[in-house]
Amino acid sequence: MGEKRLITFSISKHRFAAPIDEIREVVSADAVMPVPGARRPLLGLLPYRGHTVLPVFSLLDLLGDRSGESGNLVIVAASPGGPVGFRVRQMGGVMMLSAGEQEVVPYEGDLGAGTGAVTALLKRTGGEYIILDIGKLFTS
């Protein structure tokens, strides 16, 4: 039976889990610079690795929730066009998901409708996690 490692994090009232291989690192969001005239979901640019800038997005906006809450951490994720970031309120940890786990059910909420980015809902004793395919957020 195969296992998948997921990294967990929260934004607003939502808890998310994403495959750890889609995540490069987590950095401080203190230096995110707004872009004049830019619209959400783009929150700004972050100097990254000393030689480039990282576009930082609102994950909730990308998923269709305009509540606007963000945090002081940026998850740097791999995307087809290069690394991108999105703000999160709090990191959770790493959890193991076993193939065929009974607690994974179809997600029936409104987040990510039409994007294909929300793949399922994971129900555990500690709560529910919306499972994401981050790469699908940045492809269209």
C-alpha cells in the first residue's frame, strides 16, 4: 500500500493539505511588495533567492473565496511557469495519507469550482482538510 506525504496549512477558516512534492519551501511574507495597479489574486512580489522575484498570490482568491484573509508566511510552490507563492496564516505539519484511505471523500464545497485544484476532502479526528493540486491553480 503506497503512502503520500501531505503538508498542511490554514488560511482563514479553511485547512488545506497539498502533496509535499509540490512545495519548495516556506518563507516570511514581510517583504512582499505591492504592484501598482495589480489586482487580486496577485498580492505582490517577493525578492526570492537574491536574483529573482516571486509572484505572491491569495490562495483563497484563486479558489473563489474573496474573504481576503492572509498571513505572514508564503508557501513557495512549483508551477509550470516557475515558482509561485501564496500567503498562509499558519503551517500545520506533514501527514501521511495511505492509498485507499477511507477518510478521503469527494469535496462538495464551493472552493475551487471549475479549477480542478480541489481534489478531495480528508476527514480525520483532528478535523477536515481540503486536498489541493497546487499545479492546477496556475494552469489554464
